[in-house]
Amino acid sequence: MNDVPDFAAALTQFRRVLGENGDPSDLFWVFRDDVWKLSPTEVWVKYPSSRQNISLAEKVFAEGREKGLVDIHAVAVAAGQIAATVWFPKYAHEEVQGWNRGMKLSISQPLPRAKTIGALRWSLLGFLPRFRQYQKADISIGTRAWAAA
């Protein structure tokens, strides 16, 4: 039996958890392509995020739900909204020891206040070696390509 609710019900639960934590309940969806964690407390996000992110988030959630495990995660607060992502261990090398069933609703602790970066400036970050290294190394957030696969 799959105990993961549908996407709409999961979002209702997630928003409730955010509210109980004193955080905003408005969301926008991000993937690694939209985030740069410079440190645990310093995060930059592309804002607004890509239009395709909501459909990719729904796709990832559906795949995780089918597998019976999925995580909706609050990455940061930006522009008065929560930058959230959806993840599940899609490939064998991504499996998390001790987690093989259910839905997780998680919030980065502490939840950083992110600096928002517009699309043009965000595209320029791709020229920075440190940004490119982060994009290769951080596996805690899937990329849009990962989500679309």
C-alpha cells in the first residue's frame, strides 16, 4: 500500500508544516540549476524560477509517489516565498540508508533568507568556476535534467 498522498494533498500538508514553523506558505519550485548554496546560511536563487519547474516538480513527485518515497524540501525563503524542491532517490546510487518508504516534508535548518538573482544575471553565474563546481557537486537537489529524465 502506498501511503504517499497525491500532490495537492501533500502541498496542503507541507504548507501547514511551514505555517506551524512560522514560515511563509507561498511556494515557488527550484532545482539545482536555480540555486547556489554558498554556505549553509548564504543562498542565492534564480527568481522568478523557470516556468517549467512546477510541471517538473509534479512529475518528480508522481515518480516518487509511485516508488513510495518522496521528499518536499524547503530550501530557502526568497521574495517572501519558500523556494521548495521535490526529490526522491531516482537511481540506485541516490538511495538513502534508513529511508525506503513514505513522504518527508523537510525544512532546511536554519532556513536561510536567499538573495534573489534575475535570469540575465543568473546566466552569467555559469562563467564562475565556483558556481560550476557547486552545480556538479551538490547532490541534495536534483537538476532540471534529472527531473525530466
